[in-house]
Amino acid sequence: MPLLEPDPETLRPGTARAPAPDRVTDGSAAGTPEPLRSELTALLGPDKVLWKISDLVRYASDASPYRFLPRVVLVPEDLDDVSTILSYAHGKGREVVFRAAGTSLNGQAQGEDILVDVRRHWTGVEVLDDGARARIRPGTTVLRANATLARYGRLLGPDPASAIACTVGGVVANNASGMTAGTTRNSYRTLASLTFVLPSGTVVDTADPAADEELAHAEPQLCAGLLALKAEIEADEELTARIRAKYAIKNTNGYRLDAFLDGATPVQILRGLMVGSEGTFGFISETVFDTLPLDRRITSALLFFPSLTAAAAAVPRFNEAGAIAVELMDGNTLRASVSVKGVPADWAALPRETAALLVEFRAPDEAGQEAFEEAAAEVMRGLDLVVPAASVTNAFTRDAGTIAGYWKARKAFVTAVGGSRPSGTTLITEDFAVPPDRLADACEALLELQSRHGFDAAVAGHAAHGNLHFLLAFDAARPDDVERYDAFMQEFCALVVDRFDGSLKAEHATGRNIAPFLEREWGPRATELMWRTKQVIDPEGVLAPRIVLDRDPRAHLRGLKTIPKVEAVADPCIECGFCEPTCPSEDLTTTPRQRIVLRREMMRQADGSPVEAGLLDAYGYGAVDTCAGDSTCKLACPVGIDTGAMMKGFRHLRHTPREERIAALTAKNFRVVEASARLAVAAGNAIGERGGDRLLESVTRLARRAVRPDLVPEWLPQLPGRAARELPRTARVGASAVYYPACVNRIFAGPEGPPGTSLAEALVAVSERAGKPVWIPEDVAGTCCATIWHSKGYDAGNRIMANRIVEAAWGWTAGGALPLVVDASSCTLGIAEEVVPYLTEDNRALHRELTVVDSLVWAADELLPELTVSRRTGSAVVHPTCSMEHLGDTEQLRVLAEACADEVTVPDDVGCCAFAGDRGMLHKELTDTATAKEAAEVNSRTYDAYLSANRMCEIGMERATGHPYRSALIELERATRPPGR
């Protein structure tokens, strides 16, 4: 064990707590039991079998209110692995549940036996027919698929709100739709073909002309059973009419019985049944979608009405005018949304009766847009609109920023209610559909029902399709609260079915909470046909039992998860999983959601329990050490949780007083540390140039094992040489800005090779050329943005350096009279935002007077308009950094690159490189994993320039791709250099 290995006990929850009723029991502390573990390891290999208690717990939760602990988690790489798993399950009488993103809202991604992760190794998009179709693997997110299709002016039909995280396989398996899909653009209607593995292991490609012949040979009983069911349904005219009527509105409750009416052969029937089957019929290994045009000309309005009835009356008129989306928000939703940044504050005083519609038209060209706008104006002339707040305009607009604000307000529904729910309560997101002409009545009835049962009354939804959403928050640890939820559900289901003849699930799929009510909606005849269909396809009940079909009338109350209170920064987490695709450690250790899920399980445990001990033992490396701390999870999170901040807090807890003192000492003496680091880099490179890279790697690895991997960096051959000791000479007189070279650029040199200019030289030169010279203070040595200490949780050192840099910057800029231009995006973020909590009150006042500008923003906004580009390169690929995402200046990187290159590419798989200062040297496996997809995309072709905006990120991307990344400012200097120089 390393000498300075942190004590896991430092992360033990310090609160007095009683064991929760749904805690993982001590009997599961050892993880996957034998012989299950050893048998699966022998079949698949150790890397594909996750068996530790920490693995089982982190996969036990999804976005739903349920929680079930799997016995084992498997991570197959290909169809052979999937077939092996299914064969094993058949032979051993076990059950299998497939899980992709875990964003499903009804427990579909949870299993109590074998859980199979089909996200990690199942991504990829192949564009077909110039974008008219796309072959997409099931672990690919909808957002990622659409990013590729956008290059061809196309997109997928389904557009769920969780597109940032949900996968295509999950969308098909749940027939998830979204704001615009309705009943015509969903998976059932836009799937060209799919490939799937049946419970028996038989693989079916519905696009194969020989598929029916091969299936009849492999599965004769299945084929006969499906055709018999088809004949039986078609012979019943009343049932056939009922099925067609049920799918006239959005409906994902139960199996798609219309597949028997739409499909002529067993393969065609299966193609329809697989959609919305929630993993109970097979594993979807590949999809081919017919894509739709991406109409880029957008006109939108947020319209306010005096009542829900008035708003609902306008919906069919906008539908007839061609609106692609008509979204409804009631008054309670509008008022609650003011807690979300960017939503007008005066909405807080809106009358309760107020309702709003977000209406959007999309057209391919100017003529189409004008036609839609004329149609919208005609509808508007007959509307009874109100102006209940000064911010309300009731006008259509083309402005992209305004439209984004409207959608932010619409999506604030979950953010506001979910984030403000009482601590310890479980959040349930429900949806249903009614005939659109019954929309207003359904809204009023739902609000009354919510109020009567003591739930916050609010409703929003896809009004164009009669699809409404609502949220319920209750404490699953309290039996009386569970009974209150049950009473609500009983009345809700009766209301939707008996009064409105609606769908109990419109787009979220049946899942565990509606399975007991399936017969209530469909009746005994249709429900029994669904049971028989399951028997025909999966006679042994291997796949996902109890997820769609369950005869237990209280099944919706089984497995409800408690939400114990955790650290304040993470306590609002609704476990939706939106954060996961942005997380650099997603495919290495844990995700932000899983870090919180593990922490919550610790809180469910009795202090000192074997399960808690197992979780703590894994948490140090699996959660804390391998968190990049980039906080992109906060950007994706609907309730704004910064799990990176929580991990930094845990790093602080693990520090000994001695380590904190040493860190503070380095801050106080950073001038010496900086000079020493520059010498160390020079020495390392000198040894490396003499063939000593392997020696340096061996020595640092030994030191890491002896001391602690999280303290001793590993030597990387890609590390550049030392920076020049002297910075460019500049003058304070006449300067337009103060230029602050970040310490990383004062320690490390730029990449080798042309154009041979350092970043500091480049920024000084282009500023001078643009007539806006910059001044570099003589005393920048020994200062830093404080991110070094902040990222590692060294609070004392962070506080010292944060106050030092703000005091220095205030003096350099003459009290904020000049902007402070910073040449590393992470340092810009550090000085502009992250130092603030650590400042004294006096220095916070100084900080408020500072204008901190990233060098890319300075160059794009202030310099580029004054510069003449005299030489351009052919192609450039750019890597926007995570700090740029936080600062909102990724567009400036693109602008600069486009000024310098004829062709600019931002990879579809771009993400945080996880180098994170020195974390890429402390845990290089983190950067290797985080950059794998982006690097593969970048290396699929060659570029003339590889550009970014932070030296350590450039090192990380060079290590990943083998290509020298450099600052876009260096390329700008080369491009604007006068001819002949």
C-alpha cells in the first residue's frame, strides 16, 4: 500500500442514521454470489463481468422511482456475447434485463438478476443514401445521432426531451417520442428496419429478404404462434377497431397489437412488436431509420391566455396552420419556473388561471417560413390573449436567443419542480394522453386530483397531441405517503380511462408503475392477447419479467426507492442520468449519477455495515480520484448539480492537516515552485531526448506506487519542453488590455514545429497588429488562477492564491479600467468565477470591478475585425474545452478557426479530454478513456491544423491522436502575419 494512501474512513458519512427499509442487505456485501460470478467470468472474461457491491449498487437505480439490486452486471461487446448470455440464462433458469442509458422513467432499466449494459460497446452511426436513412447502434444517444445527421440536413423523427442522454435503442424499445413526433414521426412509423436477438438467441434482420424463410426454419413454433394471433385478432372486428382507435392518439401502454394488423409475415409482425416492447421480446442490436428533413428556418412564440380552456381552444388552430410543436404550460408551472435562471422574474406574480402555449413553426426556406408566419398571424387575429406581466410579448420571432429562452422556460418544468421538492422525497414523472379536443378538461381534472391528494398541482405537455405531463413527489420511506401515492394512482387511472378514454402512458412506456393498470385501459381480451404474445416469443420468461405485464395489483408499490439526504450540492439529484454522456469517466469507473447513487446507499446503511465498508473501499478511486472535476455534469443536469464540486469536497476531506499545510506552503511560495517546475520539465525532456522516456516512466511509476498515485504524476512522452524564461516585452502605456499568461503557459512550451511562435508571442503580435496592444505585467511570476489547489480540494492553498490573483489583477488593470485577458480557458474560468467563494469580502468587492476575458473572445470579438488574413490553411479540427463550455465561448473558437482555415470540423464526439490540469498525468487511463471516441473520429482523416484553447488539453489530445494540437491564437498569428514575414 502506498505510504500516503488516504484513509477510506474519511469519506464515511458522519451523520447519525437508522438503516433504511430498502437498504442493500448485508448478505449482498460480497457482491455477485458463486457460482454465478465464476460461471459468467469463464464464459465472457473478467472484464465483462461487474460483480463488486459498488458495481451492483451503481446500476440499481435509474431515472424512475424504483430501485432493484441486480445479482450481476454484464458488459457484452458483440452479438456473440449477447447470445452467450441468453443461452446461459435459458440453461440456468435466470432472468435478463437490458439497460442502455437508464433514463427510462418507469423502472424498465432495472433487473433483479442479470443486468446487461448495452450502452458502452454499442455506439455508432452510419449515414446511408446521403442522409435519407441512418444505421444506428442502440447505445448511441439521440443527440449524437442527430449531430451526424445535421451535416446532411436531416434528423430523427423521435425527439424526446432526454435526447442528450437517452439512446436510440431505448427510444425504440419504449417508442419514446417527444415534442414533435406525435403518432406519425415516432419509431414505429419511421423505422425502416432493425436487427434484434430473440430470447432464444436467434438473430433477425428485418431488412434481409430471406429473413422470414430463415426465421421459419429456426423458430417454426414462434412463426406459427404469431400468425395464429394475427388471424385471431383480424377475425374480431370489434377488437380490430378498438386497436386502431387506441393508436389514433399517442399510446405506449402495453404491446403494439397493431403490429399484427400492419405486418403480413412473422418478421414484419416482430418488427412492429419490438417497438415499445421495453426489452421483453429481445435485444435490439441495430436500427435503420428513415430520417426527416432538418428544417432550419424557425419561427416561435410564447403566447399567454386567460385560462387553460382558452389555451386549449387555440391548439387545433395552430395544428391546422402547420405548427410542428404546440406546448402547454399551466399557471402553476409558469410561476414555479422562475426559480430557473433565465426565466423572467415577473412570472412569479402570474394569475393562477393563466396558461401559455409555446408554438413553433419550422420551414426549409424563406418562402416556407413566410407562409407559416402568415398562417400564424391569421390564427393570432382570433385569439383572446392576455399580457399578465411586463415581460410578455405574445409575438412570433425568428431570434434564436429568444426562442432558446422560450424552450428553456418550457423545459424548466422538471427543473423547477424536481429541484425544489422537499429533501428526501422521490420524484415521479408521469405522462398520459387524451383526445386533443378533451385537453382542457383533462388539465382541470388532473390539477384537481393533484390538489385533493396533497401533491403540488402543475401540468405541462405536448398539447398538439393531447399528451400531458405531471410530477409527483413523496417520501417512499413513509408508509402513509406511499398509500397517498397509491390512492392517487388508482383515481388517476380511473380518470384517464373512464372519463377520457385516454392512454395511461403516451410516450414513457408501461414500466413497473403502470403494468398493474394495463387491463384497466385495454380490457381483458386485449390484455390476454398481450400475455399470449409474450408466451409465444419468450416462453420461458427470460427477458424483463414484471416490466410490461404483471398480475400483482400492487406491483407499482414494490421497489420504490427512498432518497436519503446527502451532501447539499447533490441532494436535489433526481437520478435522471442526463449527466452521464458528458462525464469523462463514464466508461472507466463511475458517472455523476452513480457517484450520488453510491453515496445515497451509504446513507441507507447502518454505520459500519459490511455494505458501507465495501462501498467506501471502492469510492476513493472509483468516484473521487477518477473524477476529472470539469463540472460539465452541471451543464447537463436539469437541476444544476455540480458533482465535480462534491468530489473536490471529498478530496479535501481526505487530506491530512500536513498535506493541507504543504499545499498552502506551495501557494505562498509559488514563484519558486513555478521556476522549479520549469527546470524539472527541461530536465525531463533532456533525459527523454536521450532515449530516457522509458526510464522516466518507470521511475515515476515506482514513485506513484510507493507514495500515492493521486500525488505523484506519471511521466508522459508527449509532455512539451519548458517555456521560455522571459515573456515578450510589452509596454503599459497605450495598452488596450492587460495580458495574463497562465502559469501552465509560463511552464510548458508550445508544440514543436511550425509556426514556431509561442502563445504569448502570438497574442502580443496579433493584438499589436489589430491596433489593440496588450501589456504583460512584470510580476506575473508566482501568481496563478488557483485552479491547481481548487481542483484538488486544498482549501487553504486555494484561498491564498485566489486572493493573491484578484489583488494583483485589480492593481494591474488599474482597478478594472482595463480588461484582463487570460490565455488558458480553464484559468479564465478560474479567475472569473471559481475564485469567488474563497475571497475575502474586500477582495470580492475588487473582483466585481474586474472584466476577465478569455483570449479567444478577445481575439474573435476585438482583434479579428481589425486583422487581415493573408494565408489560410486547408483544414482544421478544433477541440473546444470544457471550460469554454462553462464560459459560453465555444463559438469564438470556431470563428477563429474559420478565419484561418477553409474547412473547420468540430468532431461529433467532442467532449472533455479529462487531462484536467495534471489529472491526465495522475490517472492517464482517465484521459485515454475520455478521448477514445473523439480521437477515433479525428484520426479517421487528416487535417492541416489541430486547434484548441488550453495547453494541457492540447497535450491530452496530442497524446490521444498523435497529432500536435496548438492554440487557435498561434494559428491566427500565422494567418495574419504580413506577407513575406
